[in-house]
Amino acid sequence: MTRSALQGNTRLLDEMVGSLVSNAIRYNRRGGSVHAWVLPQDGHPCVWVSDTGIGIPEEAQPKAFERFYRV
């Protein structure tokens, strides 16, 4: 198993991961699933959240991380 560690502002990292997981749950379908993990990519840890929900339309994806943006 490869180990990864996130470094940074603990409060902001907690808020970021919490928001991603919360949205994955909120916009999921009934009986769906949510998975979250940290994996290395190009030598850096990356947070991945996957769900079986409605998704974000491709044209809206560039704005997905703008504050208060909603699809």
C-alpha cells in the first residue's frame, strides 16, 4: 500500500473534503453510494470523491468550484 499525506491548513482541508463528501451525499440518488480516498498522483496526494449521483454537466464543470455556484 502506498501512503499519502495531505499538508496544509487543517481547517481549509477539513472544509474542502467535508464539502465534497457532503455534496456527494446530498446530490446522490436513493440507494446510491459515495466513496472517498486519498491517492498519490504525479508524486502528490490527491483527494478523490466518487458517487452514483446526478453528476455535473460537462459545460458546468469549469465553474464547479466557484463559491456559491449551483447547477
